[in-house]
Amino acid sequence: MKTLVLVGFGDRGHVYSREVVLHPDELKIVAVVEPDDFRREEAKKKFGISEENCFTSVEECIARGKIADAVINTTMDSLHIQTSIPFLEKGYDMLLEKPITNNREELLKLAECAKKNHVQLMICHVLRYTPFYSSIKKEVLSGEIGEIVNIQTNEFVAVCHASHSYIRGKWNNRKKCGSSMLLAKCSHDIDLICWLNNKTVPQRVTSMGGRYYFIEKNAPKNSGTRCLVDCPIEKDCVYSARKLSLDHDFFPWLAWDCFKKSSEDVTMEEKEESLKTNNVHGRCIFKTDADLVDRQMVMIKFADGSVASHGMIAGVAKAGRDIHIVGTLGEIQGFLEENKYVVRTYDPQTLFYKERTVDLANSVAGADRHSGGDSRLIDDFICLLNHKPRSVSSTVIEDSVYGHLTVFAADDSLDKNGEPVDISLL
């Protein structure tokens, strides 16, 4: 059995620890690092952690020496470097939430630290582990569609998700959370492109986009600043905090994070009062401190001449991710949320094409918030810790660097009004 230190017991910490306890013969959480008193106590009770192994900081835990085999680090993006390197230097293997970090220098520093200390660092690119994308990867490796010529992907972020995370929520401001929209939301997608096309490497990227809709000048006439307090048009507003957080209670683990208790224990009266006072989710969606883009397009040129593009649109009606891979002999096209894709190949007999549909509806895709990826990622982490063969989706840092470098370059290009930016490890 491998023992674990859980660093951060927020949203993702809850998700991965829930998967950990499903493997009681292979994994055990023996320590927690969490500055929030309520969350730390919650983890202590949930996993039976001794008082001496409950820490408020990484420094406290490190001072005890090496007390476990590995770490699951689910801290906020901007804290990843400072909370990861001390553990790596102590000889801990690690599962690190994405994005790895928010700049190129720290990314390469972290990769070098893992290499220097001979530890294994696995990144939480959970979409690789979904039945949908892992099956597509195997199709690519089979050679049926030939060599990749072009990959097109899109991510459509629904209104409720955009609001709770990237407009009103804690990932809404680049300075505060440390990540751009592309890094926070679409590092998954850029990683998928680089992973699917990993016979080559990304070479140059250009990106365009901006924040154009969820801004104050587009606020409805006479709208207030806080939905339940001073907004006379709240009942007619499609983005009303009442509709999103009270009537439907979307993303309760985010909306009620301000309370020092489980979201299930927050009363309706408490919810309403918080939206009227200090809860960030009670603000007018057009009048926040958000500065992340609400649309962005990324175009990538690879060293072998293949090209790829990714589009992100926030605030749409139907959320989801689509993909279209064109190869020299055929193509693959599908939509993640439908758990289905089509493989087409050219038919010289008809001068048209033939196709087959791969339907994954009966898989466990959809069992978690990442279409079945979270559970499979933990399975692979167990294999990594035990030095057993890992799946085709393996996300060790060596295989994750180029996706992040591409994101950093894309954001540089965006800041330079679409000027092409070269990508290099050097």
C-alpha cells in the first residue's frame, strides 16, 4: 500500500480523495496540508488522519521529514511551484493538478526538479483518461487515418460554468488566480492536441480573442451591481444570481465556498443573505473585476508541417468539446458529451467515403465531472507509484510540457495582437 499526503482539500482535493478511498488496499491518505480550519478538520475526520499529521502549511509538513510515499497536490494554480518543489526535493512522488504553473520558467524548473531528485511527477490532465479521448488516441496510433494533417478542437463553456468560475468566481481575474482563461480552462484541450499529435512537436503559435461581452457597457439598462439588492430588472435577467445559485443551485461547491461548512448544510436563508452581501456570486455578471477573455482562437504549426486550431467561447447555451482530426488516409470527428465519434476513410471504389461510428454511451463516461477521466487517472497513478506499465493516457510531466509551453506562447501572441510566437524548450 502507498501512503499519501493530501495538499489542499478544496474542490479537486475532494474529487481525487473520493477516488483514492475506492482503492483501500492500494492507497491511504495519512496526512493533510490545508490552511482552512474547516476543511482540514473535515479531511481529518473523513480519512482518519492523526492530529500530528494535520498541517496548516507545507513548511510544517516538510519539517516532519518524509512521512508518506507520495503527494496529491490540488492547490490553486499560483501556488503549485511553492507547494510542489519542497515535496519533490524530499523524495515524494506527486500527482499535481493542472495547470502545472502559469509561466515557462517555473514549468521547466519544476520538470528539472523532478528529474534531479529522481521522483515521478504526474499531471492531472484528466481528459486524456476519458473513454472518448483515450479511444481516439488508440485510433490515431492504429494508423487507420494515416499521418495527422490537421486537428480542430473547440470548447464551449456554458453560462453557469462561465459565471461560477471565470466571471464571478475565483478564476475570474488573471492577477488574482495566476492563470489566463486559456491556461485555466483550455490547458486540457491544448494538451490533448499535443498528445494526439506527439510524433512531432509544436513549433509556432498565433492567437486572437478578447473580452467583449461580459463587460459593464453591455449591462442591461438600469441594472444594479448586486442582483438581489439593487437590480430592478433582476427577474428578467437571464444571468441573475437568483436563477443560477438559488433556483437551480448550479456548482454549489463553488457558490457556497464562502461558508465554513459543507454546501449541503447551507440553508436557503443563508444562501440568499450571502448573495445580498459578500458572496462574489451575487454580483451583476456584467459588473465584476473579471478580466479573462470570453473568446479566443489558437492556431498551432507543428515541426512536421501539420497544423491545429482550438477555439474557446464562454457563455454559450450548450456546453461541450468537439474534435475533428484529419489524416492522410481518413479522419475522426466527434463530440465528447455525446461519447461518440466517427471514423471516415476515403473509398476509391466510390470516390466518396466509408465510415464507422464508435459509440461509448455504455462506458462509464459521464461517471464524474470529467466524463470518466478522474477515476482512470487515479488508476494510472497507482500504476506509476508501483512502477507498473501505465496506460496510453499517461500524463507524466515529460509528456505534458509542450501543451503548457503552447498555452504560454498563445497568450503571449494574444497580448501582441496575434503576432506569431515560437515555441521552444530552450
